[in-house]
Amino acid sequence: MSVDVRSTFEALEPLDLKKCNTVGELVRAMSKCSFVARMIGEVTETLHQWIRKLKGDEIPIYPNFPSDLRWLFEDSIQSSGKWRVMRWPELRFDTPLLIVGRFGEEREDGLFQCSPENTIFINREGLCIPGEVQDGYFPNVVFEDPRFVLPVISAALDEWLGFKTWTVTELFKTLSLYGGVAAEVVEGARVLKTMIDDPECTVFMTASGAMTIAQLDYLFCDMIEGGMIQYLATTGALMAHGLVKNAGCRQFKHRPEHGDELYAKQKINRVTDTLEPEENFDQVDEVMNVVLERLSQSCGTIGPSLLHREIGRYLADQFPHEQGILKSAYEHHIPVCVPAFVDSELGNDVFCYNALGCRQVVMDMGKDSQLLMDLALQSKKMGIFSIGGGVPRNNTQNVAPLIEIYKARLGRNDLPDRQFTYGCRICPDPMWHGHLSGCSYSENESWRKMKNVRTSGNFAEIHADATATWPFILKWVMENCKNRG
């Protein structure tokens, strides 16, 4: 009989920006999250350990980075005494080594001689020692643009080593110098702040990807409670994993020594580098049964936003001291729509409830389409902030052609046209893959969804992982934005 591995798990912690006043505090908190956020946090901790262990010796860096990043090394990193940039003939492979950027095949034989424990790779291409990275396990790597990652790591280490304490606002004053994702993050934060500060703008937020199991739930709450958004559309999975934590359950770090076959036997679900025990969903099912029973007695046909409102009401009553997206949305009257509702644990719960009971709760997606259209028509201006792409983003942006078609087919020429005046999205997908997650704002303008994309300065696209960049963008906005809550 196999031993239950749950006792070996390391629990993850939700990222709380209100408790992170400096870049160093934020990076340390990211090490308890998932995906690229954890990569940045854990690599920074490893570098910190190396520096302390070397007792003043410099960590060699083998760089192949864009020229924009050289300013950081020449003016900041080397002057702090933490690093020494080395060229290929100088390298030794038996000491700790930081390898930045791409490298060609002619360097692989040498670099791959390094010990994975003593070598850190930072690049966007997934380059590292063969076998170092496994399915859902990413030690000593950060697969994101070094032009963003290195300034963040350097600022955190400045603080941890006692050189200087950086706020996110101070970091942003230098980030745009490095180009690439670093400059995109600064521009995206500016556009997001502009739409939030505009009193005539209704901000629609969309989110896909594993943002809640990545431990970024509280970032949604910050935006809701700070009056930064007036509408939220997400995937069903994002809401289900968020509900788990709001109900008092925990999620955990994956370690490769266990393996998915063992996880399957013990009913432990893996999401890349994160674990969701099945019993967490049993807790969610208990919440859902109470809420669905109430709804079935009062109204048989609903939209997902009404279900989420009633879940939020239940959470506010039963878990008043826990923080969560649906609870915050209920308390601040923000509709939460899931346009692909059946593709989720909550969709499974509704289906099974209807199969087991005499009363039915029927999902009518048209109700939320009406809600979206009504909110758009009531808005003087519209802005959209998107994490990822997928159905939430496309469905929300579709409100513009929906209104256009509705007017034409129903003869409602009394209704105004609507387009988004502002847009900021964080999504690594390139446009040439041809799917909607990579669709540019400029392409959306051809569908009459966006207004003056190239000329207004009101649209920004950040081609990066959201777990790495969104915390910094939102923290900067929280430090600099007017509060509309």
C-alpha cells in the first residue's frame, strides 16, 4: 500500500500585494506562488544563497542579452559587486554560473557540462541543461524576457543584501530603459492607470489561464475592492480554483519524485507545477449544493453571473474572514461572468445537481450576454484589461459587434455604437499562431471593437507571462492610481 504523500507537500500562499511594500518583499512572496512567478522568486533566493556563501566573490554571468540590458550591468549590477560578466574563453563550469539569454549550438557542449544545481538559466526560449526541467518542475530557470527579469532580481537582491530598498514605483522609473517586456510592462501599467483614472470609463476585466491556482486571487480582489473594474469575465476553472481557497482549502507545490500515476491513485490533481487535492472540490461541492438548492427554489433559469453572485453571498455569510474573488465581487456589486461555464468544476456540479434532483437549475447564457450589452450601452467609454485570451476576452470584446448586429437585425437605430477606447492585455501568445488569444488590438479595430488603436496611445500589449508581470503592474497602479472604490 502506497504512503499518502500529502504529508510531504509544501503549501502555497496567496500573493498579498498589500503586505508587499518593496520589490524584495514582492519577489519573496512570489516564491510561494506558481509558474513564472515562482521561477523568479526561487531563482532570486538561490542567487541570494550563492552570494552569501561565496563571501564576497562575484558570481560569473555569461551574457547574450540585447544591448538595451547592458545599461543595467554597467551601471547597477556590477557596481553593487554581486556579479562579473564573463566572455566565453573566461568561463569555468565548476562554480555557480548565471547564463542570460539565448546561446547557440556551438556553446551547448560546454554549458551543458555544468551542474544543474550550480547553474541558472534566464531566457525566453526554454534553454537549459537537458533533464534539468521536468514536466511541472522548473528548478534554477526563469523562462521569461531577461530585460524584465534581471532588473527585478537585481532590485530584490539589492534589498536582501542591504544595498538599497526599491519600491515598485522606483523600479518602474528605470524599467523602460531595457526595452522588450520591461518597456511593455511600464507602458501597460500607464494605460491601465489611465483607464482606471478616467471617471467616464467602465473597465471590463477578462482573465484566462491558471491565475487562481497560481495564488493570484487577491490581485482580483484588490482590483474589485479598489473600484478599478466594473465587470469581470473568467474561465470556469479560474473561479473553481479560487472558490477552493475562499472555502478555507489549500493548494501545494508539485515535486517530481511522486509522479502523476501516484497522484491519480491518491486523487491529487496536478496543474503544471501545482497540486489540487480532490477533497478540495468536495468542499466546493458542499457550497454549491446549498447555493443550487436555494436557486432552484426561487428561479429555475439563470445566467452564470447570478450563480456567482449567490456563491459570493454564501461565502460572505459563512466565511466572513476569508478573502476571495466571488466574495469581493458580491460585496462590491461586480458581475462575474463565465461565458464557457460548462467547462469547469462548477459546471460539473450544476450538471450533477440537475441529474440527481427533481428541481432544475438551467443555465441560459443569453442572460449574461444581455447583462454585458446593457452595461456597454450604459457606458460613456469602455476599457478592457485582459489576462490571457480565450473565451472570456473574446466574448467581452464581442459586445461591440453584438450591438452592431442587434441594431441592424432588430431595427434599433436608437441605440449607440460602442467600441473600446482603452485596452491593456498581458498574454505571451504571438499573433502568427492564428488563434484568438494572440489576436492584436489592431486586428480588433477591423471588427469595430476598438477605437484608434495606433493613434490614441490608449492600447498596450504585454507579451509575457501574467504571473510574472501582473503583480508588478498592479502594485504600481495601487501606488499611483486614484481610488475609485
